[in-house]
Amino acid sequence: INIQAVPFKIPGSDKSWLLVIFDETTKGTKLAKVPRALGKTAAQRDVAELHRELAASKESLQTIIEEQEATNEELKSANEEIESSNEELQSTNEELETSKEELQSTNEELTTLNEELSNRNLEMMELTNELNNLLASIQMPIVMVDNALTVRRATPAARAAFNILPTDIGRPLSELRPNIDVPDLENVLREVIETLGTRERKVTDKGGRKYSLRVRPYRTTDNKIDGAVLTLVDIDGTKKSDETKTGSETKDVSSRK
């Protein structure tokens, strides 16, 4: 084995290096003398190659570092966006929770209102039934109209005098053909509604029967005028009843004598 030491320096460095070359040769063969200059040149090429590889490695490493830094920046930006999205999601969840509580409160209020409305409907039905029974028991023609002179209610006794049917409730009074002779009935009604006074006059029906027509304002519970009330009193019937009563009393007096 031939051993050869070749000194060399790396450009840019003050240190001296020694390249040791081991060369195995055949026994009895004379070693060829390696030119000193040739060995130095080969070593320099190797060193230059090492420098190039090192520079390439540094460049590749720098590229990797820059890519890693860019990736880290992207990850940081993504984390910030995720954090911002989480905050927005949390805020949205809080708003939804608040809306849910408000909706629940509104539902509770609606439930309470529905119960109150149901109770009032029951009360209204009871009042309507009582009013219908009361009107049915009154043996006197009575008609109620609103401010537009639309039929609101009427007693059964009013059907003959005013020619009103149950289906006429809600119809204008002017569309009806009453059996009593009152040409200016609408004017009388409007006058009562406007002046808040009471009007009374004698009228007759188509059969010649005499009545006393009384018209007064329709007052609500809060003291507002919302129409008028027409009442008919049978004068002939009252007169005959009085005469019958007077005759009976006269007979009683005579029999006592």
C-alpha cells in the first residue's frame, strides 16, 4: 500500500488541510510516482465539488426555511381566521340563545293572551246568550241600529212591524220595507245620533193600527254614541186594555152597590 499525503487549503480559510491517499499496489510492482501537482489539482476539484454541494445544500435549506416560514405565516393567518370565526360563532350562538329566550317569553305571553281571549270568548258567548234570551222575552218591537243605520239586533216582536227577518241582521235599514208608515225614518235616526236627543211620534201600520215610535241614542259602556234604538208601543192595544180595565172596575163598583 502506498500512502501519500497532499497538503491543501480551502479558499477563504486560513487553516491548512492534509489529504491522505491510500493506494494498494501489486507486490513487486514499482509504485508510479504521483505527480505532486496532479494530486493537488484533484484535491482542489474535490474541495470545489464539496463547496458546490454545500452551497446547493445551503440554498435548498434556505428555500425550505423560507417555505416553512411562509407556511407558518399561512398557518398563523388561518389560526387568526379560525379564532375570529369562533368568536363570531360564539357571538351568533349568544344571539340565538337570546332570541330563543325572547321567543320563549313571547310564546308564554301568547299562551297567556290566548287563555284570556278564550275566557273572554266564553264570557261573550254567555252575554250573547243572555241578551238573546232577554230580547226573546220582550213582547215589544225593539230594533237597534249602528251609526251606519245597519240593523244590529231586533226583538221577535219587531219582525212584524219592521218586516225584519233573522237574516236581515247586518243589513242597512233602508233596504227593509217596514209595515209602519215613517217616510223620514232615516232622517229621524240621524238626527237622534247627531243631537243625542230622543224623538217620539205617533205612527200607523198598514192595517191602521196606531203606535208610539220612540227613538233614542245607543250608548256604549264608555258613554259613546254608536247608533240608535227604536221602540214601538201599541197605542191601540194599550187604549183597549185601559178601557177594559175601566169597564171591569165600573162593574165591580155597581155590583157592590
